[in-house]
Amino acid sequence: MAEIKKILFPVDFTASSEKVLPYVQLFADKLGAKVALIHVVRGAEEFAGFEMGAAWYSSFEKELIDGAEKAMTRFVEENGLSDADTAVLVGNAGEEIVKYADDNGVDMIIMGTHGRKGLEKIMFGSVAAEVVKKAKCPVLTVNPFK
């Protein structure tokens, strides 16, 4: 029988994360599972080839990481998640989510499908689709707008 003892919840600190959170809490409560929250800051390599380029992006990457760490602390405090593990990672979001799950014994990933629109989707692709394809554990996707 499958056991789910650790649930990974990738967050982006938008209203979408707030709307997916009740599903994470429901599963964690019902299964007695621990929750891990991660946020992935895009790495400079994702901007190679753009007009401003990776060097421009690298110049303020530390500020983005610091901002994400503060946002994570605020998200945890505002939502009563003090028992959750947290991490802020840098790189391709889909790859980093799957790698974190593999490296940290995650039994299930619960994440939003909040689709990006237009050019941004074409440039960065769908994080949820990548995670569903590559994760070794079950992935529950939640459309926060339905």
C-alpha cells in the first residue's frame, strides 16, 4: 500500500498559491503527512539569448532570492505553516521541483495549474506539465480558477 508521508507544495506567492493551499492542508491532515514548501527563482541561464541577457539578470539574482525568502517567511506565518520545511531554489522551476522531490523523499506533489498566458508561456513553458511528466511520485494538479 502506498504511503504518503511528505507532500511537496511549490508556491509562487500569488493568489493561486492561496487557492491551492486548502487542498495541500486537506491531504496533509487526512494522511498525517509533513508539508514542504518550495519556491524556485528563475536562473540566469533562462534569459540567455534575450536582449538584456543572463549577465543583466545575474546582477540582481541575489535580491530576487532575498525577496523570495522574505515572501516564504510571510507565506508560512500568514497561513500557519510553521511545521513545514521550506526552501528557495534557483533554476528551471520544473526541473528544480522534480529534483527536490527526488532528493527529499517526497511522496506526493500538489501544485497549481495556473496557466501562464501568451508570450510568457511560449518562452517558459508549463511548469505543471513538466512536473507531471518527470516526477517519480504522484502529482495532484489543482486549477485555482475553477
